[in-house]
Amino acid sequence: MATIAIAAPHPAAIEAAREVTAAGGGLIDAALAAAAALTVAYPHQCSLGGDLVALVRDGARGVVRTVLSAGAAAAATDPAALRAAGDRMPAGGSHTVTVPGVVAGWAELARIGARLPLAWALAPATALAGGGVTVSEGLARAIRNRLDVVRADPGLSALMLDKSGEPLRVGATLVQPALAATLEELADDWRHFYTGPTARRLVAGLRERGSLLDAADFAAHRAENTAPLSATVNGATWWAAPPPSQGAALLAVLGRGSDPLTAARQAELSRDALLGDPRSGAVDTDGLLLRTVRDLAALPAGPRPAGDTVAITAADDEGNAVALIQSVFQSFGSGIADPATGVVLHNRGSAFSLDPAHPGALRPGARPPHTLCPALATAPGRVVALGCQGGRAQAWILSQVAEELLDAPAPESLLARPRWVIGSRDLNRPHPTLVLEPGTPGAEHLTTVAHRLGLEVAETAGPHDEAGHVQTARLRGDEVDAASDPRADGTTAVLVESGRRG
């Protein structure tokens, strides 16, 4: 029986993993149960209506695979109509909703590694949605920060406001009966989300709001099971998801210890100019990895939307590991919660470019450039899984802890250490900015480099969501451990498989 270490940004996710492991589930079952519970407890960051990217390591074979379930724009998409309305994609609303990939991603993960039927992983989440979950500080903060969006949507208002119309507070109970019914429907057959009654309700609600997505778009969605990108850095092999994920940006900045900020800025500019969907056109992966030099000033830059995400990481003492990220993108996604299903719908489509020359241009059936950036690493006697919330900044956030996690004796302290990020509109800054938490190591040098790069510099008042919510799980020798970022509401557990099977 294997021992599993798992980390997630909310205690309900860990309890769901514990319940499924006790019923005979293994590593993938635990991760799936945690992921499903988070769609109930953290609807501002993830939902059945979002996308999923995961890396999975098979310990027996030493093989890493990517499950990339990112949904596409409608086949009937008309880029010209949106270009006529402005020079960039809207930040929210029905036109930013692409086909949600989370459910198909769960099903593919279950297919390749679960020990129990997917219904078992969904059961704790279903009970949580029907019985209610306590509102966390993270959720309450998101409601306050996006209150105008919540109040503008009947579905979100019904969920996130109390009877007097005020935002739910920390400690209140969030009950989601429509979501519970949807989860029960998917436990019967997950395909209902794409071809069954759940799909019909979602499509009807979206089209009432002006979306061009139809039943055929939902039915066409497939999770992609593909090889990841990899790079060897200081004796460790690092794995990241391929385009349309920004995983190449992380690999590009690892090992740049002497000047990480310059590398991050170069990788940021490359990603903004080069990242797109390889199904819809050529993507310059070597350029994304900074293996070739491109004249980025001559290329159209992509949009700079914000992002919100959850990561679940797990590793066992047999060398199996998973880094799973799912997201609605911006807090509460598109700003639409479908009342018929209880599903909050993401705004991944806001990351499309309206410039037809850009690799990430809006096209019928194309997938948008993706911020989701899970990572795995292997070195002699060590396996590390990590991922984080942090939108476009995920690569730089992870790069500040990734290599040290291979050997850090106290990973919790490493994740609590102050960090820096760079960004602009995604960080609510009008210009490209280096944002420092107080006490960030090397802050004086980073500031000097930032000025040389033309970046503004700002400091937060304390630990901040902009610096990400990193989750990690590790195998070192024959011992597993995990750590959860103190900036989130999360926790960790070490679980022992029961040996039962349902």
C-alpha cells in the first residue's frame, strides 16, 4: 500500500482526498476528489465551467504525460465582429466563454490512473455542494473584490450574496443545490457535460446571453493526452505542459539564478508574442524556450488579462506524482453562473488576440493561450510536483521556489518566503511593473535590474495573492511530504492507501 502526500488550497479538498483514499482510491483518485471539492469550495477560482492542465508521472515506468483539456472557441466565431467593437477581447461576458475542459480532463485522468470509478471522486464534492461549505477568507475576499460583477449576474448574486443582498462573509455557509444536482448527473456519466442534459442546459443558457457556442462545439471537445516539454537544469529534469500552455516560459527561466528578472522579462515578452494553439497554426516553441532570438518588437503582442487558478499536487512513495491545475481564469471567470446547472463559466477566451497575425488570434475552433503551468521534476532519489495560482505570473512564481524544492528541508518555510512578480494589467498596474512583497530576497538588486529593463517598481503591504498560491508534494528517498502556500486557505495531508477497492 502506497503512502500519498497531497497539498491543496482549501481543507475541503484534502478531506475529500482522505475520504476517497479510505475507500480504496490511489494517487489519481485522491487528486480528482480534491479537484472536484475545490469546484464547490473555491468557485471564484475553479469550476466545472473551467479548463484543466495536469502532468502525471508513472513511477513504475518513469514516464511523464500531459493531460491538456483546454476548450475551444465556437466554430461559428466571427473575429471581425469583435474587432469592430474594439481592439481587444472583452474581459468577461458570454463571448469570453470557450468550451469548458475540466470534466473531460478529470475523465482522462481517471482513465489513465484511477483505481475507482470517477463517481467515487465526485461524491464528496456532491455532498459538499448540497450540504454547504463554509465561506473561506479567500472566497469572501474575491466576492468583495468583484462585487460589481457578482451583483450584475443573477446566477452569481443568488450564490454569493446573502438574503439582504450583501456579500457572504467568512464563516457563512454556501449551499449550491443546482451544482449538487449537476455533479450527481455527471457521476452517472461524465459525458452528460458534453453531449447530455448538462450540455443542453449550459448551451441554452449561454446562447440566451449571446454566445455562439452550440451543442456541436460541446460534443467536439476532447482532452488531449500528450508528451510534455522537458529541460535538464543542474542535474534535474523538469517537465511542463506544451502550448497552448505557457509551460515553456517556466523552463526558459529555470537555472537563471544570477539574473532571474531579466530572464523572466524576456520569457514574458516571448510568451506574449509567440504563444498560441498548435492545432490552429505554427507555434515557435524554441522562441518560447528562449533557445532562439526573435525580434519581438516586430511581432504583435497578445492581451494581458488577469487570472485565477487552483493547484493540487500529490506524490506517493512509489514515484507516482501529479500536478493538476484547473481554473476559471479571472475571479468568477466570465462573470456568469448558469442558474440551471450551478456552473460558474470561465473567461479563457479573453486571452485571445484580435490581431489576425498573432499566433493566439481568435479563430473558429481555436484554443486560447493558456496561463496554466503545472510542473514536475525528477532527480536521483527525488520527485517534485508543483503548481500555483497566479495567472500570467505562474512561471516566475514557480521559478523562485522550484529548484530549492528538490532539497529544501522545510518546504513550508520556502513557500512562505517573500516573492516578486512582474506584469501589468494582469496585476492591476497601468505599466509593466516589478511587484515585491516586503522582505523579498535580493530586492535591491531586483529593483536596479527592473529600472534597467524599463519596469516600474511597487511593493505590497504584506504577503499578497499576486505572489501566487504554490502547492507542492515531494518524494525524497522513501519519504513523501507536501506543503501549501500560506497565502491561500490550504493544507496538506499524508494518506495511506487502505487496500480496499470501493
